[in-house]
Amino acid sequence: MGQEASTLNIPPRKVIKTLAVGQEVEGVIKRVTEFGAFVDIGVGRDGLVHVSEMSQRRVAKASDIVQEGQKVTVWIKELDRDKNRISLTMVAPGTMTMRDLEEGMVLTGRVTRLERYGAFVDIGVGRDGMLHVKEMAHGYVENPEDIVKIGDDLQVQIVGLDQRRGRVDLSRKGLLPPPEAPEAPAFVPQAAKQEQETVVALVEDEFRSPSNLHSKRPARGAIVAATIAAEVTRVG
């Protein structure tokens, strides 16, 4: 009681000097407005919690979060020593929020819900990000549950961000090793290919000729074929 009385006896212009940014204090909601709430933190001057500092999530109205007379834990966010103003936050220091996110950032999240078009992932900012099925893996994915399950922890990358709407688009495939390229077919020089086709044609003509059916001499086509085949081998 004595400590509280001594604090309240501090001149209003000097109250702010007894506080420090990041300091945790207990308070009571004194007044709720459209833009936030005034909190009595026991130093003779109320602090203001702006509506954007009431939760990690986007808050439409302060009255959705706090009511007059409610006890709250707040942290000193900012001190204006010239105007003796105290700005408060209900979000603990070090807690990541939507305002901290940037495109390209890599985070670890947990799958919270599956839909046919993708998965929702808790990335620790009070609002789940969306991992679309086409961003889950390289190649075609028919069912999200073939890749991830509810409760899975996975690394994801932010590929789209809409702060106003509170939307976060995520990708997983960008963090995976690229797929192996298929082996290229063996290269056959065009000239060699034409010579091979010529060999086949000569051999077929030679075997179709009746005069060569009982001949003991090597067929002309066979001789030409052997010569061309040797040349093709040398070129290749």
C-alpha cells in the first residue's frame, strides 16, 4: 500500500520516468473506445492499448476483446516523455505477429486442417497460412493428405502476403530439392542415321533378289553394309 501511495504521489509529468519499455504491468480497463482501451496501471496516468495491440489476430472492435473493469496483463510498448504518454500492448514482447512477416521468409509451422485444395498451417502469428496443393511438392498432387497430415510439423516459405486481409500464402515445394531431370536419349549424328538407313535398305533389296538365293559369293549388299557399318562406328 505504501509503495502504491508513493507511486501515486509522483507528479504527473514525472510518472513516465518510473517505467521502462518492455516492462510487464498489471492493470484494469477503465474506458473502451473504437480505437482501443485506456488502462489504469497504478501510476496515476492511464496507458492506451491500441486495438491493433490487443491480439496477434486482426481485431475489428476493442469491445470484442476487453470490457470495462476487466483485469489485464500489459507491457509498456512506447513512452513519450515529452507528452507523458504511455502506449501499452497486450501482445507479449518477442511474439511474432502479422506485421513481422515478409515474403520469402521461411518458417516452421504445424498443419491444423486439410481441405481438398490444400492445408492450413499454424505459423505462430495468430492466423493460419494457406499451403495450396500445387505448392506442396514438385509435380501433380491429387490429394493433400498424400503429402501432409494434420499435426505434421514442416518448413514453409511465404510466397504471398496480404496484411490488410490477414492472408498468408505458403509454399513447401520451393524448399525441396529439384526433381531429377530425365536422361537424354543417346545422340545419333544425322549423317550416321542416314547411313544406317541406307544399310538396311541395301540388305533388304539383296535378300529380296532371287539371283542371290543360291549364290556362294557374298552379297553385294552385305559387303556394302559391312563397309558402311565400319564407317559409322568410326564416326560415332
